[in-house]
Amino acid sequence: MSECKLNHSKSDVQNKYDQQEEYLPEDIRNLFQVFFKKEHSQSTINTVFHLLKKYDLAESSEQKRRNEQLKEIVC
């Protein structure tokens, strides 16, 4: 992923999650229920946004890589 200079909001992440939810594995979706109830650093919010961005278009191997990163961050 290329570096993004834009800071995303928690609302941006929620919207991106809503767009990608049906493509995410159930265990990842469950983690987001807790994630959205907590406060996070700007860096974490930006990272999660970009892991979700175009998730549905990513190849299976890329989705697996993102899943592992999401589990580490969101959990």
C-alpha cells in the first residue's frame, strides 16, 4: 500500500467497513464490533481504513494478508 497523506475519521472507517463487511470473514467482522466502541490513534484509524479499502477487489492472497493485519490491529 502506498503512503496516504490524508487522515481518515472514525466515520470514514465505519463507512468503509459497511461497504466491505459482506466480503470479510466472520471472525474479522466480530472484531470490528469491539473496535468501533473504543478510541484509537490516528495512525491506527488510517491503517484500518486502507486495509479495508478495495478489500473486495483484492486477490485471495492479499485478502489473507490483510486479514492477518486486521486481526493484529483490531483485536
